[in-house]
Amino acid sequence: MLDAVLSLCEEERPDALVIAGDVYDKTIPSIEAITLLENFLIRVSKLDIAVLLIAGNHDSGERLSFGGSFFKAHGLHVAGNFKGSVDKVSLEDEEGPVHFHLLPFIRPSDVRGYFPDIESVSDAVASALSTIDKSSGRHVLIAHQFVTAFGQDPLRSDSEVLQVGTVDAIDASIFDGFDYVALGHLHGRQKVGTGPIHYAGSPLYYSFSEVNQKKGALLVELTKDAPLIRQLPLQGRHEMRRIKGTMEALIEEGRSLEQRDCPSRLDYLEVTLTDEGPVADPMNRLKAVYPNTMHLLFQRGTLADDDRDTLLDEEDLANMQADELFVKFYKLQTKQELTDYQREIVKKVTAMSQEAVK
């Protein structure tokens, strides 16, 4: 995926590459992750493109800011922590200056040392934005927050850190006056509100709830009127998708893909098995033909309305023997009756268990 970003930079030759937070997936990243980022930034620097990078909620602002003064001299501008005012980087094109304002992810505690009367995240962001002078030129804000519009939540993904209620929500109106707002934090590419406020989305899939999202980078051209925005695809090493079927059918399909050396066999997969009966060792059998199977689900027949009398009430639980309860439970889960042989096994096992308890 990083190779794809570099290819886009070489082809499109943007004035700036914006990375709007969550550079790493945890506050103390692995050595491999640090090395990967270092190699990527070295390659970008050779293209003579300014890099504007802010810390997200997954990052440690202090660690990300290490060497910031040295990096700035080489066109890499990093905003790891809020220090009383929003960092500004000014670039210029044929229309004049464009001022980029780098606002890392902030909580109320990050701002109270400079603005004591802060009670909410919205207050914190508003106070930080009050330090920006937008009197001349064009202004682009880079931020990493949870932004809503008209009281409606934006598109969420399972892999994002969920907030409780609306405690971290910020209304889009707080960004009025900017020519463009580049947001990080949410994984789905989307526009928020009526202004030029956009989440670029994550460049890779991070959960199966994102499989229908189109991943890519946003190419933004600041014109005299509204900004022109295009999403450019980024190709990762493997796709992420969902497949469904019986074990036999899926194994057969996987072997067919293997014989044709089809790369989709190596996609990251969520597999839903529809077999009605038991399936032995399903994950290992699937991985033999789909090596990157990540998640396994079972979908069996659901109860019809006229079967709902099989649900147990308190009287059933009090009066029925353990083996009878299991028979009911099995039918509830599978819509199938136990065979006489299976009933005999259940009866023997429950009898042995009760004897052991005594």
C-alpha cells in the first residue's frame, strides 16, 4: 500500500502529502513499524513533496514528535502535541499562499493548561482553533477528531475505538471558515456536513465491516471556488472480503483457485459456513486452501414461528432431566432432532455427570 502511495505521488506530483493521524496502531509501536515509516518518509523526501503529519488517538504525540526540528528542515512537519497554539505550515502556488494548520488529536486535558475553562472535547477544539489567524490567504485544517453534522453520526467501522454517547463528538460547524478540512480518525471515506470537510478514510481495510468501502487517497486541488476532490485507489497486497457456503463447496472453490494460481485465494476472508450438521476442524481445513482466513462464522437454519414453542420456560427448567434439556437445546439450535443413537449417548453422559457430582 505504501508503494501505491509513492506511485501516486510520483504520478500526480502534489505539493503536499497529508497524513491525518493514526500513524501507528498503538502508543508504543514496534521496531518494525517504526522502520517501515522511516523508510517510507525517506522515499517521499526524495520527491521534494512536503509531508504534513499529525498524531491521532492511537499515537503517542511525544514519540511521534521526536526529531521534529530536524525533520522540518527536510520538509517533514509533525504535530504530535498541542502546545498552546496550532502549528502552521505555509506553502504557495500560482494563486498565492496556502496555510496548513496541524491540529493533533486532543482531549480536554491537553488544552486546560492553556485554556482553564475547558469542559468538553468541543470546547478544547474550539479553544485550539481560536489561536488560528485566518485573515488572509487560503486555510487548510488537518485534524483527527470525531466530527458529526446535524446531530447525525458519520459512518462507523467495527475496528474504530468507540466513544460512549456523544462525549467526543464535535459538530462540523466548528470548522466554518476553512477552505478545506482534512480529517483522520474514521475508516470510511465520507464528507461531513455541507462544508468542505472530508474524512479520507483508512488506506487499508481494518475490519470486515469495511469490505464494501472503497479505499484510497484523496487528491484535493484548491481552486478559486470550491476545492476539487478525487479519490484515487490504493492497492494493498491482499483484498478483504466475505464468502459463504458449505465446507465442501468452499473447499472445492478454493482448490479451483489454487490450480489457476488466482491471487484472490490469498485474500483476507471472513467465512460463513452454512452446513446444517457438525463440521470437523473447520478453520484448519479452510486455511489449507485459503491461507488468510481470519474469521469463521456459522449460519444454520433459523426457527420458524411455529417452532417457537420449543423455547424453554422456568417450569421446563425445573422439571426436565438434563438429557431432555439437551435434546430441546439441540433442536432449538439446529432445527434437527437427535437420532436414537445420539440420544442414548447424551443420556449416558448426563447420567455419568450427575453421578460424579454426587
